[in-house]
Amino acid sequence: MRVLVTGGAGYIGSAAAAILLERGYEVTILDDLSTGHSELVAPGAKFVDGSLLQKAAVDSALEGVDAVIHFGAKSLVGESVQKPEIYWNTNVNGTRILLEAMREKGIKKIVFSSSAATYGEPKSVPITEGSETKPTNPYGASKLAVDYMLTSEAIAHEIGAISLRYFNVAGAYKSQSGWLTENHNPETHLIPNVLKATSDNPLKIFGADWPTADKTCIRDYVHVVDLIDAHIISLEKLIAGKHEIINLGCGSGYSVKQVVDAAAKTVGREIPFVVTDRRPGDPAVLIADISKAKNYLGWAPTRDLAVMVSDTWESQNVSNK
Ligand code: UFG
């Protein structure tokens, strides 16, 4: 089976492409390298350097493809508030172009990278796929729009689609050609920022006045390799005419301070931090109900927070200063 991995030069997409190849799939990658990195493109994959917005590039990337895993997107919450037009264009219009090209070629299988950001500030946790969707930023709204697009596409055109709603993805993958890890610019994610913290440049903890046990925010972290396993299983579970939405997390939460403590154990020193104001748009607690992932996909995460932190640490080879 040949799989098109959109966004295959990014953090999650590059690991997905490498794992697919190692498991015997043929892989094509479509990435415009606007946030991805050419050195992360899996050796052995066919690479198309182009954007989802360029129909000719999408057409060429779909040559000989049986199924699509669609990671390609803009994914910075803060940027989406400042420049929403980029999110509507790349995430929504880009997916519209991809679906149009798939329709023309008769490709009827897609696994989509959706997000917990579609839920917004939850009324209660754990969050199920039936919980209210009320995104608090254009990034989450754009992912929700694509979920709706896939539901209608499945009904009208008999495609099989699964949207996987990620909670907090972390960790790294050691592929045959080296570590594939997070390298965002700017880096906004907690675990890489914790591991980078120095006394001169301490971690900023965004608020220690939240309604949680230790007063810092709680998130549900899932290892990138477990996450990719769920995508590969999903490829085999697609049913023509059906769109399923499935949460991916660990089903339990860790506070920012618990992540800091786990990182201190891994690196063998205290993590310097300062407490700053809350970051606008952050919910207090996000925890996934992962019953559907377990029941529908037969998937369960196997790597805990300590593994996520140590893999990130090893992969980023952060020097102890
Ligand atoms: N945090 C800090 N300091 C930092 C970075 C993060 O205190 O330097 C805190 C945040 O306030 C939050 C937690 O650590 O409480 C996790 O923050 P991340 O930025 O790592 O992740 P988010 O929960 O904000 O974001 C994740 C995904 C997004 C998605 C969002 C949905 O990475 O793609 O969940 O809420 F949109």
C-alpha cells in the first residue's frame, strides 16, 4: 500500500513516514518546508516539495497512492489568533483541495490529524468525542471545520475517514537514520521548553493560580510513537461512507509542575523556572476519554511520561549548563 503523508517533514509526519517505511508501506511525502525540515524527510520516501494549496503539487503527490494520512497544517494557536486567514487557507482550503484531488483520482481513504483544540474549554473532563465542540481559537476552529468537511465527504462520496483528535503529543522517534524530534520555531510546547531551561533563561510556567491540586495546568500527554501506531491501525479500519472521530491521549493528566519534576529526574538537576501570568486561551485541565480508541481501534498507549521526557532529552541532546 502506498500512503501519502502530508506534512511529512514535520515533527509528527516525519516520524510517521519513517515508521510506515519500516513497516513495509510505500510512502510519498508532500511538504512545502514552510515549518518542516528537509533533513527530516525519510530516506526511501518519494518527496514532493509543494503546498496543499498548489493543486498540481497535490495531484503529483497523489500518483499511485492508496490512502492519505493528512498531517500538513499550520499549528500555532497564538499565530492563529493573530493571522486567522493563514489557518483558514492552509488548514481548511488546503484540505478542500486535497479532497478534490483525491476525488478526481478515486482515492477514498484518509486519516486526519484533528485536535483537542476542537473542544475548547471543556465543561467537564475526561473529554469524550461527544463532548461539546466550542474552539477558543482559529486553529481549533479550522480543525473542527475539516472534521465537518470529512463527515460530509464520507456521506456524499463514499470515502472512509478517521479524524484523530490529539491531546498533547510529546517524545521523539529513533528511526534507522537518527532521531526525529520536535524542532519548532518558536518552540511553544512544554516538554522541550522544560528541557531547554537554564538559570539565565528559566522555564516560564504560565500561571500557578489554576483550580488544580498544585495550581498549575493539567494536560494529557501521549508519546508520538503511540500516536503514530493509532494512525497505522486507523488505515486498516477505514469504512467507505463513514467518518469516525477518535480521541488520542493517555487518558490521564499531569500538571506542569509534575512534568517539571519528571524532567528534573531525567536530567539529574533542578529545572529553573519562574511563574508568569497565564497564557491567554489556556484551559485549566484537558484529559481525554480514550475508550473509543481502545474499543474501535484496539489501541492503547504504552509509553509513559518518563519515556516521553527521556526520549525528548536524548533526541534534543540538550547540554547541561
Ligand atoms: N506551558 C508552560 N510554559 C511553557 C509552555 C507551556 O507553562 O513554556 C504550559 C501551558 O500553559 C499548558 C501546558 O504547559 O498548560 C502545555 O502547553 P503546550 O503549549 O505544550 O500544549 P497546549 O496544551 O497548549 O497545546 C496542545 C497542542 C496544541 C493544541 C492544544 C489544544 O500542542 O496543538 O493542545 O488545547 F491546540
